[in-house]
Amino acid sequence: MRYRRFNLQALLNASAKPGGDAGTTLPRCWDREDLFSLRNFLIKLVARWAELKYEQESLPVDFGEEELLRHTDEMNLLEGISGIVHQLQDAGLIPLGGIVRPEYYESAMEANERFRQESIGLAENKSQRDFHAKVWPYN
């Protein structure tokens, strides 16, 4: 079982400079097989390429409209999951980090599975169900 962490605040921060943390962001994305964060970084880079004033005029990466729409859908899903995770914490069911005291472990696991299945159930097709399952933070 792998525990996947997403820094949602960093992903959603539109003012973050795309090149500012490339030395740490890109290797972590690659090591964790976190293609969403890698793609998000590249989309921000493409959007701000002209501001960065590199000698090379064009960037050798481009995203089509369909790719950008799919990425936006995934971003919206992650925002929704972030909201659910915060609700779980506010309700005292599962803390944000997912670490619970041993005496609360079983109830936290039950709550986790219930909300995980609800999230997966919202998907419209198998591909989306797989993605919902993959991004759920407490696997």
C-alpha cells in the first residue's frame, strides 16, 4: 500500500513562480510517479514562459485544449478531495496527516473507506474511478 501526498496548496497557488522550485519539485514528481504535479508545473511554465525571458523564444512543450480541460477536471477533483479531507478532520474522524491514535484506528479506517468509496462512486466511468482511487490520500 502506498501513501500518496499532494501539496494542494502549492498546486493551487497561482502566484507561485513555476521555475522557483524546479530543483526540488521536478525530481520529487518523477520519483513519486506524480504525473499530475509534473504536468501542473509544466502548464504553469508554459503560461509564464514569456515572463521568464529566456533566450529560447518557444518552449518545446505544448498542451492542447483537451489536455488542459482534463487537467482542470483533475484539479477540481483534487480540490474536492481536499475539502472532504478537511471535513473529515473537522468532524474528528481522520486528522489531515492521516495518523490516528491506536484506539481510533478502526473507526478512522471505516470512515476512510466509506468516504473513499463515495468519492470513487462519483466517477462517471472506469478511467475516472481509477483516477479517483489513485488520488484518494489515505490508501
